[in-house]
Amino acid sequence: ACTTQSVKKTRFTVGEGILGQIIKTKRMVLLEDLPEEGAVIESALTKVHSRCLLIMPMLYNEDIQGVIELASLENFEPLHIEFIQRLGKNVASMLQSIRGILRTQQL
């Protein structure tokens, strides 16, 4: 629910900002009670400010495949966090599999 105007930055280096720290430490970050100038969630009818931000590394064999960043209007429940962790592992596994298929095709 973000737009190209609401995304502040599209690339990060290891250790740079919160996203870069996630890549460096390979650990999830959960930010709650965000200030009003935080992330904006947009729909066709409205714009609202998020209250919570979850940033989760997608790991496959302890290698970073990507990062999931989710903003929410309410705090995440433990069940939601567990679901997103499992989803991240599945997506990371699929990305690694696709990379392997592409390498095989190049050979």
C-alpha cells in the first residue's frame, strides 16, 4: 500500500539504516507506536499513518535472500509474527531455487 512517492529510498548498503542493520544482523526488528510522520499506508480512498513496522530478513541457510517490510495500523500479534517468519523462509527458499534454475539454464 505504498507508492513510489512514499518510498524514501530503494537501495541500502549493509549496516545502513534499519534495513541495512537487518541485513547485517539477520534479525527481525519490530517497531511499535510509530510517530505520526512515519510510514503512510495508502488506498484508493484514503491515506493513514502506520502504528507498527515489522522488518523481517528472508533467510535461506543463514544467507539473506531479501527483506520483508510490513507496516500495520495495529500492533502485530505473536501469531502474525510467526506466520511472517515462516512465510519469509518459504519465499527465501523459492528465491534460492529460482536462482539455481537460472544458473542451470545459463550453463
